[in-house]
Amino acid sequence: MINPDSVGRTFKGAESITITQSQIDAFAAAIGESERSVAPPTFSIRITLPEFESILTQPDIGVDWRRVVHGDQSFEIYRPIVAGDIFTCSATIESLRVVSGNEIISVRNDLHNRSELVVSSWATLVVRG
């Protein structure tokens, strides 16, 4: 069971994540994108997904990652991601509700290149009951 005291908490992710052109190229190739001067819009999930997992699997949060099903994903992109960006990531647990025995948790991730907010993404995850 997810700890309801987790709602509203913000967690810092990895110290820094440097984006390389080869990472952008590989992601673009995997989704069939030919434009490589900037990262595809969904590239940030490559950074935020491991951060979600490391935060939500902390014992005091109480998410059983093996029971998680992806519910929804959205992005607010303030500018494209480019090679050379050095990101810090934070995640905030924004909401928690129980529906039909399933816990539904909403998490926002923010990617900052130094002090500049570059991408915010929201994921709704369903933890099956």
C-alpha cells in the first residue's frame, strides 16, 4: 500500500545527466525519426523512467513496482532537448487515489538544465490491487 504521506513530497534524482548526440541519434532511430538536431519530444522519458522507478521503489513510499501499469503520460516542453544539456531531475508525487482496489498515483518530473526548466512530464501509474 502506498504511503499517503508521500503525496506532495519532492525527491531529487541523479546528480546530473549529460545528454549526448549519440543518445539522441539512438532514440530517434528507434522511433523512426529522421530529425536529429534536437531530441524527439518523448526523449525525456529515457531520463525520467529510471528516476520514477528509483523514487517509487523506496520502502517508505510503498509502491510495489512489479504491480505497476502505466496509465497516462503527458509532457510540457519549454524548449527542445539538445546534446550537451546537463540535467538534474526531480519528481513530485502529486496525487494518490484508490479506485476499485487499485491505487492510482500521479507523479510529475521536472528536468532542469542548470536553473532552466526544460521539460515537465506527468505520469499516472496504476498499482494493481
